[in-house]
Amino acid sequence: YATSVTTFEIQIGDDGYETYIFGVESRLPSHYTVTSGTWFHNCVSWDTTSNARNVYINGVLVDTTSTTAGRTLTLGGYLVLGNEQDSGPGAGMDGSDIFGGEIFNLNMFSKKLSDAEIKEMARDMCSGVEETHGEVRVIKWEDVLLKTRTGNVTEIDSGCKDSLVYQLQVKLQQTEEKMNETIAELEQSKEETSTCTSELESKSQQLNETLGKLAQTKEDKETYRRDLENKS
């Protein structure tokens, strides 16, 4: 992730050599000892409360470092998968930095995940547990798959058949929840409208009664005036 202010605002590699946050590099190759050709879970977390950047491999915390207090993620940047943006947002990408591997289920969250949550995600790549985090999952793998691709990018079978079904089930559940919320809001609006109508009818009835009393008072006044004239 690159911005006009910081080229390597965030960078996560597959070998630990160039892990960046806010332009500060960490070299962690000794922690990336996974056998080539096997899947592994790679996770980086950070928050403004602790200012700590943590790196997890297969759910295990392998490195932590402090970042500058008060520093926040710069907005308006450019997110690229599979290459380095050496010259700023969307620029400076070349053949020597191309990612030559497989990526599956990449997500980004708007909150710092706990050690337990990250461990649960790493436990089974096909579990679909990421989808249970709802709105804090701001970058979703299913959306990434729909983005524009350049270069030699091939879609392969991850082997997680049940994961796709799970994702569809989650989306269906979320849709049903939103529909139920909308129905509840409509019912509330209908009830409020009914209440307003009842109040309006009541006010109208009170106004008519007041007008009737005023008319009677006017009539009584006229009768009293005639009586006075007759007596005089």
C-alpha cells in the first residue's frame, strides 16, 4: 500500500525480507521458514492504541516492533497485490519484484485482531471464519477477486469448496438481516404515521369543539344584547 507521502506505507512480503509499515523496514527472513510449495498463513496487525506492529506466521506471533505514537494510516493510497510500488502509488513496478506464488483469502480489517482471532484464522484456511467479522472486514477476498488484474495472473482451485458455500451463506444471512432491519424500520415508520394521524384527528376534533363553543358564545352574546335593548 503506497501513498503520495510514504511509498511503503504498508508492505507485506512472502519471505520476510521487506516488511514495511509507515516506511520503516523490518527484515524477518529467519521467521519465514515454511517449506516452499506449502500454504502458510501470513498476518500483520497494528493499532493506534499500542502503536505495536505484530507479525504472525501460521497464527504464531514471531515479531513485534513499535511505531511512532500518533501516526495513523494515510488515506488516498494505492493498494497493489503481487508487486512493489517503488516510485509511489501505482508506479515503479518491475519484473524483479513480481510475486511468483499463490494467494488465497486476503482480507483487511478495520480493527486490530487478537492473538486468538488470528490463530483461529490460521487453523484452517477453508474455515471461512474471516467472514464472521462482519463490517470490520473492510477489504474482502471475494471483492478482490473481482478487481482488474494485469500480468500473468491465473485463477486456480484452492480446494476450499465449502468455503465458497460458506461465503454465500454468510452473504445470504447478511442480506436477510438487512431486510429484517428495513422491515422493522418500515413498521416503526408506519406506527409513527398512525400515531401522527390519530393525534391530528384528535386535534381536529378539539378545534371543531372550540369553534362550536365560540359560535355558541357569539350567539349567547347576541341574545344578551337584544335582551338589554328590549329592557331599555
